[in-house]
Amino acid sequence: MTQKTKKPAAPVEAPPKAPPKAPPDLSTFDILASNQEAGEEIEIRHPATGNKLDVHIRMAGPDSELQKQARRWVVDSRSDRGLNRPMTDKELDEESAEMLARMTVTWRNVVIDGQKIGFSTEAAKSLYLRFPFIREQVDHFAGRRANFMKA
């Protein structure tokens, strides 16, 4: 009986290592704030079905001056009122609606009670107070920087 001997396998060469990747130049992100001033649009969805409603609201991005001013307004208004107590739910809703209205750039296709509503900060505040599901959607959208970064 003959015994077969196995040939040793040829050594496998590892692929050459790629040169280390240079870290990104962070100055490329300087453009983010200027791009966020014009804002991005969110299409509002039905609160139960998630279907698109063809109501579009343009929100300023988190690095925009508009959003920074809105956040400063919150701090200033609280200190002006000298609140030394917890805020009521109604006060929190009012403040949230006002802040988001100040971050809103414009909108289209907003119809309430059969009337097309033109954009204004006051109209936006009223919209956000009357329809909390819209307020929640724009709040979620406006606070996420990724929504304002073009890939």
C-alpha cells in the first residue's frame, strides 16, 4: 500500500497594507451653517397612518442663525419671566410652538377649515398649537443635523 504525501501549501501572501487614511479636514463642514439658513422641507405625515399629506414646511437647520436665535429667545423669555416654578403643560406647549415658529422659514399647502393659510410666524405658532402632531414632526426634523446635510 502506497501512502500519498501531501505537498505543503504555498504560503499565502497578505495583500499590501493601504497607506493610512488622512483624517478629514474639518473646515469642509464650515459650509453647513450657511446651507442651513435656507432650511430643508419636511412633508407632514398623517398621525395615524403615516401617509404623506402634501403639506410641506421648511425649517431652518440647527446650525442656522434662525435656530440659534429661537433657542436664545427661549432662554431670554424664561429669564425675563423670572420663573422660579415648574412650567405648566400649557406654558411648555406655548413656548415650544413659539420656538418652532421662529425656526420655520416658510410652508406650502397648509389648508385649515377650507382656507389656504399663508405663512407667518404667528400663523406657524397657531398651527403648532392646534395640531400637536405637526409640532412633534417639525421639532423632530429641525433638531437633526443630518436632515440638513446634502450627501
